[in-house]
Amino acid sequence: MTLLSLAGLATAQPPSKEALAVSGQVLDRGDWRALALRCPASLMPQVQSLVYLGRKQCEPGQMQSCLAECAQNDAGACYWLAEALQEAHVASHASVVLFQRACQLGIASGCTNRAAGLFEERRDDVEVQACAARTYDKACQADDPWACTMQALHLSRGLGVRQDRQQALKVLEKSCKYGPEDPACTYGQRLKATIVNDAASPTE
């Protein structure tokens, strides 16, 4: 999962003309923008696509072709184009729209990223908290490590779901699918330590 920080945006190079043009074309798709308003959990298909993991598309100079492939229902093209626009520091809603489309087309990580975006936008909204929790639960069941880490966060704090620290610890067992250096794993291990310490602390 890749979410740009505000600090990163402040010091980043301005986006390329290619990235800005593609971003505008994405946002011209009213049907895609409407889709992005829905809870990702409601869009996630039963069968997930893992083909996208084998190739990272959408490097600079390839964004237009990626957009064309995304329009032809290539889930990986949608996902990697969303990543490319984030890396190009395009400060628009386009990557959100693309992650949601990738989610609908079968990439669990796209669902996780969109749920994280929703939560960042409206973290105090109880409906958004519940939506994010449902999405992380389904995506974790599909073996997306970041989803498992985020599900554990919500379970440990009772965000959109009943607080359950023991279940949070169980879910974190799936956060290190890609090894101990993967960010989902490193954050998950820090979260695990926090949960264990909180459970050991006396309540007031």
C-alpha cells in the first residue's frame, strides 16, 4: 500500500505533463468516479487476480498505454497506473479512482488502498470506519498483507468493529507474507508490540 505523506508532496518534484494529462483523462470518466464513492468491500469479487504481481507496469512514458489497458478491464494496468500517479506526485483524486477500479476488477490491494484513503479522508465517520473494517477483513481473507495489518489496527482500537485484541494478534500472523522487510510486516510488528503492551497495562 502506498500513501503519499503531505511532507513528501511538499518537497517532491512537480508532476510531469504526461502524468497530469493521464490524471485528467481518468477524472473525465464519470462512471469510474462514481464507482470510487462506494465501499470497496461491496465491490470485491470472490476471485482475486495475482497476475499483476509479476510485472510492474506504467513507468514514465507508458501511462497512456496503461490507461488504455485499464479501460479494457486490465486490473493490473489500473493498479500500477494508480501507483505511478502517486509516485509522480499528482495531487488529484485520480489514483483513488484507479485503485477502486482495480479493486472491482479483482486486486485486493486496490481495495485496501481505497479503504485506507477513505479512512484518511473521514476518519471520524463511523460509517467509513465500518466500511474500512469490512474491506480490510475481506482483503485479508484474500491474503493481502497490508489489509491484515490494517484490520488488526481497527480490531485493536475498535474502529468500525468491536474491539478484540486477541483477534488482532491472530490477524497479524498474516502480515509478513512477503518477508520481514516488507512495510506491512514491519508496521505489523510494531503494532503487535503496542497491542501486547496495552493488554499488559492496568486499566484505570
